[in-house]
Amino acid sequence: MEKITDIHQKTLAINLDNSKYGTIAEIGAGQETARWFFRVGGAAGTIAKAISAYDMKFSDSIYGESARYVSRQRLDSMLNHEYNLIIERLDNSRGANTTFFAFANTVASRSYSRREDGSGWLGVKFQTSPGSEPSQIDLHVHLKSKKSVQDQETLGILGVNLIYAAVEFHQDAEYLLKSLMDNLSSKLLEVDMIDFSGSAFNKVDNRLMALRLVELGMTRGAMFNAKGDIVHPADLLYKKAVLIQRSRFNPPTLLNMDMLDCAQDVFLADNKLADKELTVISEMTLHNLKDGEDINVQDFLQRADILCALGKNVLISNMGEYYKLADYLFRYTQKPMAVVLGIPTLIDIFNEKYYEKLPGGILESFGRLFKYKLRLYVSPSINVDGNLTTAETFKPASHLKNLYRYLFENQFISPLNTINHNYLCIQSPEVLEEIKNGHLEWESKVPEKVKEVIHQHKLFNVKA
């Protein structure tokens, strides 16, 4: 059967299906989803109740108090309240033949008093068959239109797409994900977090769904924490300093972890921070995940398993240039931020070919990268001749020497002098080959925890 993508047809299909019945609750800017169901006709067959608890006191009286009204906590309280209410009131009378759902959103968009991009939470709690336990989809959206009317239209379409996808495509989470962008454009919004839960999604790995969000161009970055739980960047980074390391982590080596540990010690001391004030992130870009043109899903999940076992928060991104990464992270915090990297990456950062599309070239990219005094902590590197290159001895192109000197002398670029030099010869590709070929030398080149996880889960085709 041909899948429906048109927004009018989706809405009408739900309205004409007497087996689907539910509630739509909307707070803030997201007042448009229910209107779609009334606009196309036949809404009496679908909507048990449509509610907009716009006033904060009304909202609190219904859903309980919340520290933030545009938050996942508020979304979950709305979904739980409305779903439980419809079950309580209608299950006895029509539960044998009906699958119930509750849709909710809480969103802030541009307005006369709010001049920043809109953002918010949408979710649906639903049954897959009459009487079944509910499953749930939560997602976060970043709105990019400069007009509030356009944001409202976007939210209405996204809401319909989400409800339709939940009831029609829950058996195919990847297609469900793609369908959320039907009749929408990435120029208007980012879906930067999605979380599937409940029996309908027992076989869904949310870390893979985070990867798909980035791969499909629905967002620039998606995150999960050390437990493997999907998190929104704002929740993880709110009022936190950030230290980030970009690598393939294929697998994480002693050098990777030593660089991060040394950078963390220096970063905390430089900024007079306590451990609890810092969020450490391991980042993998799509480029670092690709094997040729495609992404090896199993390989990605193996790397994710190891990073989670090491207690790392993980960011998946499509931001190759570091100034784009800085732009993304500074959306969520203006606290101190640092990137730990090696000399080969520093060489790339000073390669002007990566900035040819910027009107201001490398100067514009550095202005955006160091906008909030972000720092680069640079590990030394062993050259092919056996000599060491450090941040102090690094030599960019001759016409960039003064630029580098300015950044170094003002501590935008700082050396990591405490790195264990015995680790500098460890290379992830060589370690990976040793694992696959059954050469036990790799065991001395990775942290003990990494060795345990690789053997325990037989990752990377390790030989017993």
C-alpha cells in the first residue's frame, strides 16, 4: 500500500478511522495541531478533547507545577495526565475496539517580546492495539523561521505527522523518523532529539535513532549520555562548562583517554571549576563514522557501547568545521568551553581550504570559534622522523604565523605538556587491525575497561 505523505490526507485518514481516538493538549505557540483535525472535517471521530491550557496558573492546576513550562518534564506530565484521563473515562465504554492516544506539546516561539528562535517539546502516548500498554515518542524541536506565524504552521504540520507516524508506522521506527519531515523543510526546523519508549519500540536502539537524525539532516547534532539515554543538549549543558574531544574512538585508546584526562585537569584549574560544573563530551562526526559512503551501524553501536562503558556523554554531529561545533554548543551555554585535539587536527584547523565558502575566510571562522574565549588544548605529536611537534613548536603557513602567535600568546591555544609520551605512538587504526587479526598487542594500548568490554561483547570481531 502506498504510504500517505500529504498533510490533508494524513489528517483525514485519522479522522475517518473510528478505531483511533484521543486528546490533543497544547501550550504556548503550539496551538495548530488540533486545528488541522477540525479543518479537514470529521474530527468528531478522532478527538475526544482539545485543550489549550495557555495561562500558567490554569496549566499548573491541571498538570501540576513545573520549574520550566517549556520542558520535557511538563510534556511528560501533560501526556500522562491526558492519557490516564481518556483511559479512565472511555476505556469501559469503547476500549475493546479503540486504540487511544494523547498528544501534547509545549513550545515557545518568536513574539513581540521574544526575539530568539523558538523551541519546544512534542510527544504522543498511544496504544498499538485495543487494551495494550501505551508506548511513547518524545521529541524536541528547534524552530528557525523569523516569523511566528510560520513557526505555528510548522508546529501544526509536525504535530499531525507525529500522531500519524505513531499510529501507522510504529513497526518501522526509521521510516517513522523520516515521515516527521513530510511537508516540512530543514530550513524551518530541526528535530534535535527523539526518544522512543514502550513495548512498540522494544527493538529500537535510541542511540541509532540519534544517529539517523543527524544522517537525515534533521539536526546538526544529537546526544546521548553515559547510560545510553537520549538527552537534549540544553538539559546536559545548561549552565555547564564544556570539554569536548572529537575522534573516531575506533576503539578509544590510552592516548585518547590520557589527552582527555590531562585536558580536564588543566581546564578545571584554568577556570577554577569543580568537577560538577563541567560536562565532558566525546564527539563523533558522520565523516568519522563512514566506511566509504555508508555508515556501518554495527560499528557505530560498538563504539557507542565502549564510550558509554567509559562513562562518556556522546555527541554525534555533521559539523566538520570546529567553528560550526562552537556555534552549536554556544546555543546551549556561555560557560567556558574547550576542545582537546592533536597536532594533525591543529594543522587542519589552519588549512584555509576549509573556509573558502566563508566571506571572511579563516579570520571569520576563528572569530566564530573563539567568540566566547573557547580554548584549544593541543597534545604533542611524534613526527615521522621521531621528533616531537608541540603547540609551542607548531608552524602554520608563513602568512598565518602572526595569527597563530596571537592565539597562542592569549591562551586561546594551549599546550598539553602532561601527556604520557609513551602513548603518542598509539594509533587507533593499528589497534583495530591488531584486534581483528588476533594480535594481542592491542590489549596494552587501550584502557582496561575498553579491553573488558571488547572481550565481553566480542566487539570488532575480536578473536577469543
